Amino acid sequence: MLRGIRRAGQGLIGKIVVAVLFGILIISFGIWGIGDIFRGYGRNTVATVGNVEISSEAMRNAYQSEIQSLSRTYRQQITPDRARTLGIDTQVFNRLVSEAAISQRASRLGLNISNDKVVQSITQAPAFQNLTGQFDRARFEDVLRNFGYTEATFVRDQRAQLIRQQLLDALTAGLVPPLVEQEAAFRYGTERRAVNYFTLPAASVGTIEPADETTLKTYFDERKSSFRAPEYRKLVVLAVTPGTLAKPDEVSDTEARERYEKDKGSKYGSAEKRKLQQIRFASQEDAQAASDKLKGGATFEDIAKERNLVSKDFEIGTLTKAEVVDPAVRDAAFALPLGGTSAPVASRFGPVIVRVDAIEPETVKPFEDVVGSVKNDIATEKARSRVTELHDKIEDQRAAAKSLQQIAPEFDLTPRVVEAIDRNGHDKAENPVETLPEQTALLTAAFASDVGADNEAIRSSDNGYVWFDVAGVEPARDRGLDEVREAVVSAWRSDETARRLAAKAREFVNRLDKGDAFATVAADAGQAVKTADGLARGVAKGDLPAEAVTRIFGVFSGKAGSVALDEGESRVVFQVTSATTPPFDPKLPDVTRYDEQLKNGLVDDIRSAYVGQVQKELGVTVNPQVLKTALGGSADN
């Protein structure tokens, strides 16, 4: 259909007809209530900040990018529910609103930044540098591609970020925390405590008899929402990516061998590395004179000593040939034998003499060990050219209102049918649904869609596409006790154990606070006395986890307390025996460190207050329904 419209619109008459048709269509949208096309604040606007709109697409892309970034950082999938628990949705939304506000304020103040500064910030970013600290264009393009940026959009965003930073830095330049605040932070951070303690295991509360039916039903009714069945959706997923289209079995051994020979030094092993040293000279004459001395018996170290150089001044590092930036130095260094010294080399920065101090030989995996990987790489590269072609063809079929299950066989593709999946990626047995492509983005989009809806394809991290249809929705519902009896019994037993342990521990704490000896109380509990000293806030030590240490700092010296461990399956009873703090001296290194932390906190507070005031002055309007939909929720609930 789309192709037909394009063909019809190529001639003059066709263009007129198409223009009239679309004009009528647009007017009808306005008449029948789709008036948002004529208004600035529409169905696709999450929020307005001053005169800037934040679109649902911008919110969704920023949210998904943040989740994917965290997933890569922690090497585990961040589910939508986990993301909400961490507050990622709120953080991303607040960031977009803050950026919109500060960008407008900076614009009104006439702030700008030069192209040179933008280039400098990009080329000096560690993420874009190679092992020698030089800007690596290929790495730069890889990072942008992985995060879905074009170079133009990245440079634009970087410029905006630098301008915002310029304004915010001016607010807190020269900030010095008050001395009394420095002392308070120092005392808080350097306080150390010692305790006596013992652990009450679950067995110390004795046998817990099974709950009767009335008790169990009451417990279940009070917590029915905890056992509620989540909403499940049936999905049909079609992934067209280089990985899914690749056919390694069709790659011949000859083709694989050719690729292996080409890449074996860099991809299927480690290339030869050389430890290089280099002395730089002011002129060709100086370099030649030094070279003559080397030929006459002088050593490399002798030449370095004459020029008042120490080892750090002439060490380049241990590098592969590809890592040596200067071509002249690279060719000279890798033509020398071990211990060899070059003649004067005309490098980019003047004449140099190079020496090879050590050689790490090349190591390469045999072809037979990597043939499968080589064929897969070749097949994946070939498949990339088909991705765009198939994308256009599938989109044409989608425009003709065909389902994925109808489309897939036409292109020899097999869609994946997921019979039931919840927002967290689990099936009805609460097992994770494995190997779903772009799972976070897919589930966010799928639970914001509905049965029969025309969904946009999701762009995959390897430059492919993932389509999905919602084939069915099973609403969330309350389960009956008989459905979840085993889980309810287990939860009741755990809660009852924790309750009895807490009561028993409370008795021991009361005795300790009244003056009973710790050894006596521990003996009555049937537990051995343990000690721990040098405890620091929030830092685990021995068998005391961080949460227990935090609780220990919550009571006065000489007092007792208790804290649950292992989700209530055991409990620690403790008594603080001492609390010490070193004397405060503003010149101590530790004070300087806490001062820096305190300063960073004050900077954050001042900037937050300023951003809040700017938002108040500009005005912020939020569309909660669009925001919820952009984050993967339903606009109807």
C-alpha cells in the first residue's frame, strides 16, 4: 500500500491527488476529536518545561538507554520492576526536566561554548581513547553505535551538556564548607565501635507447629495482594538481526581459512608486543651524533644520562604494532631485533632513536579451535546487508495489516511464540523466559500495547529489528488460598520464626540494659560470646554484615540491641562496649578527604536548589498518563 502511494505521488497529477487526500484526512482527524495534532501539548508529550516539550519517545528512549547501560555495567538483565524499585524511571524523568530547565536558563543568559572545547571534551574522554591514551575514531563510532547515537546527535548533546555544566559550575566555584561542619563529618566518619554479641538461630525458638486453617486463612487474607497473580501476556516475537539471519553452515572452509589468516594476529590470539624505549632530539644533527656514539660502543642508557633523562622519560610502554601511533616509529621499532637500537627516525614530533628492550612473541589459536567462531563472524557480516532489506519488506506487510505469524513464513523466518510472560520476564511457573531479544525494551513496549495494536519495531543493539504482536492478555487477579497454599504456609512459618526470634531477643536486650552480665545472658541463650572491635559505619566485619553494623551505630555506648539476619531466620543480640573518635585536626589527610566529600554534598544541594527554582520560574506541566505509558504502564489504570 505504501509503495502504491509512493508510486502514485511521483507525477504532477498524482501529487495533487495525494495532497488532497491527505488534506481531507488531516481535517477529518481534527473534526472527529484527534485535535492534538493542532495543539502544542498533545498525547505524545510527557511534560513541558517553560517552552520546551519532552516527548514520550524521548522519555522512553532515555529510560531504555539507562536500563541497558546498567544491564551492561552489572552484567545482568534489569527487569522493569527492578528498574522501578531502583527509581530509575524517576531519576531519568527528573534528569530530562532538569536539563530542559537549565538549557533554557543558559540560553537566556547567552552562554555558549566553542567548537574547539566540544572537540576537546570528546577526544579526551577515556571511553574514546586507545591503550596509549590517544583518541580512537573506531572506538568512538562503536560506542555511539552501541548507544544508538549518530555523531551529529552526540555532538549536539555534548555541547548542550557542557553549556549546562558551565552554568552550574559557576554557582559553586570556590565553595568551602564551614569548619564546624567539617568536624561533624569527620567525627561521623571516623567513629569506631566495639561490641560483645551472640547469634540466635531459628532453632532457638523451638518447634513451630503448623498453623491451623483459620490462622492460615487470616494470614492469607491480610496479605492477599502479596500472592496476587500478575498480568500475563501472550507475545509473538520476530527478530531480524545479523545474529538470527546468519547461516554459518553455508560458509566454506576455504573462506573461513582466508579470514583466519587475515585476522589471526588480532582476533584469534595476541599479537606480538614489544617493550619500547625512545629518546627525542631537538635536531637531526643531535640525533645523528647520538647514533654515532651508539655505533662507537656507548649504550642507550649512556645517551639518556647525557641528556639528564631517567627511565620514565624514555619508556614508551609494551605495545603491539597497531598500538604504536607514529608510522615511522612503528616501522622502525618492529624491524629491530631484541635489544636493537634504531638509526635516527623522523617521527611526527621530531627526530628520535628507538630501542627494543623486550619482545613478547605472538600467540595464535589453531584454526581448528576457532573455525566455528570464524564462520559465524563471516555469516553475521553477510547477514547485515539483508537486515535493512527485510526490514522494509516486513514493514510493507505490516502496513497491509498482516500479523507476524502470517508475515514470517513469506521470508523463511520463524517467529517465537511466548505463551505467557509477566512484566518481569517470568512465565506462570515463575521461571525466567530465556533469550528474549532486547528483553527490557520489548517488555516495556509490549505491556504498553494491546491486542491487535500496530507496534513499532524495536532497534536491537546489533543494528537489527525486533517486531512483536500482543496475541493475548490475561489480567492480574487475586489467587485463592488453595492455589498458593504452599507459598502461604512457607511465608507464615518464616514470619512466625522471625516474630518469635524478635521477642526472645527483646527479652535478652532488656536484661542487658538492666545490668545483667553479657556472659550470663549469652549462657542462658545457649550461645557463645563473640567480640568485634574497630567497627566502622556500614562496613561488614567477620560474620557481622553491614546492616548489623549499621544497627550497632544506632544505639548509645553501653546499651544493647538486636538485628535480624538472613531475612529473619536468625538474629544478633549485641552490647556496645566502646565508641571512640580520633581528635580533630583540619590538616590531617583524613579530614581533607571528608572535607572533599562534604563539599561534593553541598555542591549537589546548591545545584538541586537552583535547578528547582529555575523549574518553578519556568513552570513544569506533567502529563501522568503519557508518562506512565512511556515507561511501559497502561494509561488506563
